[in-house]
Amino acid sequence: MTPMTFDVQVEVQLRPGVADPQGSTIERAIPNLGFDGVSKVRVGKSIRFQVQADTEDAALNEVNQLCERFLTNPVIEDATISIQAA
């Protein structure tokens, strides 16, 4: 079977209850810029890449392992994975 290429997007966010100092700093600064009504600011990261695998399930499994071992801190972060054939 010829491997397929998949486009992957991983959105990483701090888990609820984990302090987010970047989000707090942004939230405090927003009113000074003239914007009102913004609250609960949380900062995360988005990681995009391609992966080759025989099936979408195999690609998803590989990305899950990559998240657990390298892309996230599973103690304090959650990842949302989007994957589609390229």
C-alpha cells in the first residue's frame, strides 16, 4: 500500500484550572486599547504539519503519540487534532 499524505493541525490549550499568565496579561491590556467586554482570555498554540501514513487512523495514531511525547505537556495541556487527506 502506498502511503498517503495527511494535513494535520494540532491546537494546544492549557487545561481548565491551569493558570495562564499570557492570557491574563492580554486580558488586562485589552481595556487600555479601548476594547470592552472581552473576558476569559486563554493563550494556546497551533501546530500545522503533514504526515504520511497508510490510513487516516494510522496517521491519527501517530499524531496522538507525537502529541503525548513531544508537542504537549499532557499534565497541563490538551490537544485537539484535525486531520485530512492532503
